[in-house]
Amino acid sequence: MVSDGTGWTAEHSVNAALGQFEHCLVDRGCAVNTHLFSGIEDLEQLMEIVKQAAKEGAMLVYTLADPSMAESAKKACELWGIPFTDILGPITEAIASHLGVSPSGLPRGAPGRNVPLSEEYFRRIEAIEFTIKQDDGALPQNLKKADIVLVGVSRTGKTPLSIYLAQKGYKVANVPIVMGVDLPKSLFEVDPEKVFGLTINPLVLQTIRKARAKSLGFSEATRSNYSEMDHVREELECARSIFAQNPVWPVTEVTGKAIEETAAVILRLYHDRKNRCSMPRISKRY
């Protein structure tokens, strides 16, 4: 993967595409190695990468904003017989045609682009700072300031999911359900439509907890309370009871789901409720 910027677009596009081949990747039937070359703005560097791809029998995927660089990559790949895909070019051309405006041809961080940091950027930074402070039930008095509140037992992925959502600009708080410990009163005082429950298959949860307990060096007694099946089932039943008492909270099953998949489910529900409509609105200005 080659990019003249951070490489985020190329990397995520390739990872999304590779997800379509998990049937052969999981059992290593067709293992794939990827490498990202970011910040490539020099033609000589680009040609060295193309040569390396030719030697290793690799495929080249690139996001190059400069049309001349993109064209050079294409010609070099054709010359060396390398399979290639231009991710950025076709969609940029399509948008240019639709808008009737020529693209700048400059990567996002180029010196010629004096684009000020947007309000959205600062909103994301603020969301991340808020979310980190609210992790694992901390500062329950601030729950009312959160956009999204996640509730679930330990190891249902509340923290990584919170951070992922925060990077998208949502202030997220997460509250753990622990048997014998009362949930904070403030949880029941916030708008219930922004609270989301998380649940998981007990066998999967037990496996995750056993690995976690071992890595943290828990004693046998602590490990027993944390990861034994009876305790796991009891905690999940406790959570299920709390969710049943609060039927407005949607409950998302996270078993076998990637963080991104769970986030997509929660955000769809969040925006459907916020907009009171089943279809997304085309309203955001770029």
C-alpha cells in the first residue's frame, strides 16, 4: 500500500476487502502480508517501491492525490507486470465530474494546503479526552454530558468500543455491571435513549476472562470468582435482569463482532432515535 498522506484510506480499504476472504485467511490457506508506505511524495521513492513489489510478486494498492504520481505508479506497474489498484483516483474523478470542480491534486498534509483544523477535529479531541476520563464507571456525575453510555459486565469490550466511538466524535461513558455493586443513580437519570447495553455468549466471555486473569496474574481464588462458568452465567443473568427493567436500552450482542461492527449497530440506533427516522438524512456539509 502506497500513500502520499497517512495511508489511512488505503489501509482501511485493504483491510475491509481482506475481510471478504476470512474463509481462506483464518486457516492460513492463503496467508496475506501487507505493508504500508506512507508519506511518499518523491518519484524515486515510488519507483523503488514498485521494483520491490515486482521482486516479491506483490500487488500494489495506492492513494496518490497528485495525478502525475498516480499515473507514474500505473505506468510502472504495467511495465513491471504488477497487479495494481488506484483507490483514490476513480472516486476523485467521479466527484470532480459531479461537482464540476477540479481536485487540488495535493495530499492532505501538503505545504501548499493551508487548511485550518476544523471544528469537527477539535470536537473529536474533546470527545476522546472526555471518554478516557469516563472509562469503567469513573465520574458518574458526568454521565449526563455523554452522547452515548455503554453498560455491560466486565470484558464485553466497553473500553475499546468507547474509544473507537470517541474517535468519531462521540462523548462516551461506560459503566460496568458488577454483582453486589449498585449502579450509579445518575445512570437512571440520563436520557434512556442514549444508554446501550452490551451482552456476550457465556462460553466466549469465560474464555476471554480466563486469558485476562492469567495475563494479570490473578490468584486462584480471584480467578475462580472472575472466570468460572457459574459466576460468568450469574453475572450475565444479573445484567439481563437490569436490561429487562430498562426496556428502552437496546441490548447489542457482541459475540463474534469486531469493534467496528458493534459501533455501526449502536450508531445506527443512536441516529435513528435522534432523527426519529429510519433512513439517514443527507444533510452534512463538507
